[in-house]
Amino acid sequence: MALRVLHVLDHSCPVLDGYSQRSRSIVNTQKQLGIGPTIVTSPLHQRDDPAASDTSLEGIPCFRTFTNRGISHQAIRGRWPILGELGVVALLRRRIDKMLDSGLFDIVHAHSPCLCGLAAWLASRPRRVPFVYEIRSFWEDSDLDPNRNILKRLRYQTARKLETFVISRADAVVGIAGSILQELESRGVPRDKLFHVPNGVDLERFTPRPRDLLLATKFGVDSIPTLGFIGTLFPWEGVSWLVEAVSQLYRDGSRFKLLIVGDGAEGSAVRKKIQNNGGGAYVSFLGRVDNKEIERYYSLMDIMVYPRLSSRITELVTPLKPLEAMALSKAVLGSAVGGIRELIEPEISGMLFQPGDIADFCRQASRLLQEPGLRRALGERARQKMIGEKAWEIAVGRYETVYEAAIRNSRACM
């Protein structure tokens, strides 16, 4: 009988971001490989999908955790410090309790943040169901403010300790990047409990295609080299910085267009930066587009830029989007933070520049803009790297070893 796995997620589709896309790829590929996945999401899913209900996502059962009444509902909705987080854990644990009591699951596989992990551990422990915890990023690192006040410092320390608590009690721990595994080992997690399951890419969907002439004409990029960014505008992605950097590139004499696709917390700052730098002639902020159309927008872009700023989260976490670009045979230019260095071999499968260094960015971008042969060579080698190493079937196949270890370690603790 197929192994039955309950995935505990903060949120899932139809909310679209890197987190939900990785989750979708994992469960869909597991189903193809003969594993039986089921999804349950935390109460926080409703913030972005208020009409959410129990459903089936591409044939995979998906259950929601509702917050319709009571103090937990008020605390979560009001974003009350501490009480809101406790409410998330309490409601999610109750939901997982009921699902595990059905006896239908062999593994509980929780994905960060640690609120999901804590609820999953509390529910799985008394029922002796093996518990896997997966770290995609550390919750405490999401606040980039270096001048945290006392409340923020306390929140940081609490989140870090809670994360370590959950990690230490998991039967197996997954990290999406090698740097995350090193961090976990430094916190005392035994090496034989740690497993690496990196991000992958859908090679059938992300296949090289010619430039979409209709869109190219619409955005005025039918005859000019084009830089592109596609993704969520989190502060650490550095897109405001990118607008500043390309304004210098333009002043230096390079001619190009920059297309920015996506939106998020930095959206207003990016728009303001374009206006302040007089970038309207060479920067187009396109905002969100239908995910089903995203390949059309990729087709417009000759060079994909990932200008991440250096911070703990970007040094530790590998992004998903560069893999899509590399699968599409795009030339990739990224800042040399740890999460991107893990993906790109400089001058072989992409180009790197020093984080936050506008002069270095301009040097590398100018080379790519002026040398179409270099762009083609980088893109072709990147595509071959994705085929050989990054198909989701390869990455998700690693979970078989993870689950075997979790079952073995769980039995040893009985």
C-alpha cells in the first residue's frame, strides 16, 4: 500500500508564491511517484483566501483550518502578539488531531514556519505517528530591520528558540539548502537526522520558447535587449535597489528595457524609486500577471536578474525563480548571496555580482547586454544543468529516504 503522508502547510494554492508553488510541486510529484499525499493548511491561509473551503487540488485532498469564532479567531484576525500565534497552533493542532484519529496517515510532514511544526508535533507525538519537519527559511529571519526594538528582539529570540525546539523533536529534518543544514547542525541536530531536498523545476512547463511578439510590441521590447525580474517583491529581493542600479547602467550609456513582473510589500517603494530616478523610459512595472501566462512574460526577457540583498534569509535560503529562468535557457545575473551562489556556477550557468555593489552590477550587466553569444551559452548550459540535476522527480525522490529514517527513528523512541 502507498505511504500516506499528511502535509501540514502554512498556506497553499490558490494563494500563489514560492512557498505554495514548492508545496504544489512536491505533492503532485509524490502522487506521480506512488505516494499518497494529503494537505492541511493553517488558519493563516484564510488571510489571503477568505472564501477557502475543504477542496481537492489537482486530485489531492486539501483541508482547511477555519477561524470562525472564539478567542483564537479574534487573536488571529487582530494579529495580537503571542496570542495570535498561540491561536494558530491551537486550531491547527485540533484539526490535525481529528485527521490523525482517522488512522489514515503513516507520516506527518510539516513545513515551516515553526507554528505548523509545533502543531504537527503536538498532534503526532501521542499517536506515535512519525514526524518530519521541513525548513524552507527560518521564521525569525523575516524581519530585516537591524535596529529592532525590545519587542522585536524578544520576538526574534522566542521564534528562534521555538524553531530549535521543534527541530530537536522531529524524527527527521529536511532543509531546502545546504546552508540551512549547516545552521541546523550548529544548533545540535545530529547529522543523521538531516536531509537535503532542494528546490526543483517543472521541465515540461518551463521549456525554451520564442519571444511573444504580441506582448513584445505591447511593451516596446521587440528590438531591444531586455532585463527582467519576476517574483514577489519582498524587501530582501532588492528590486528597489535594482531600479537604482539600472539607472546608473542607463547613465553609463547602455540601452535596454527592464520589466518588473510581480508585486508585494516593496511594490510602492519600487514605483517611487522608478519615479524618483526618471526611469519611466527604460523601466516598466507590470505588476501581477496571471500565473498561467507567466511563460509569455519570461519569453520577453533576455537576462533574468535576481538582485537579492545580503541578509541571513538570503544567505541561507535558495530561491525558486532562478531555476525556472535557467530551465528556459535564460542568462541569469544574480547577487552573490549564499542562496544564489548555491544555484549558479559563475561564468558557466550564470553570472554573479557583489550584493549591493552598483558598479559591479553594471560591469556584469553590460557584458551580458553587449554579448548575445555569451547570453546564449550561459542559457544553454543552465538548461542542461536543470535537466541533469533539478527536475522535481529527482528532488522529490529523496523523500523516500527521509520517510524511512523518520519511521525508523520514531520506532527507536517508542
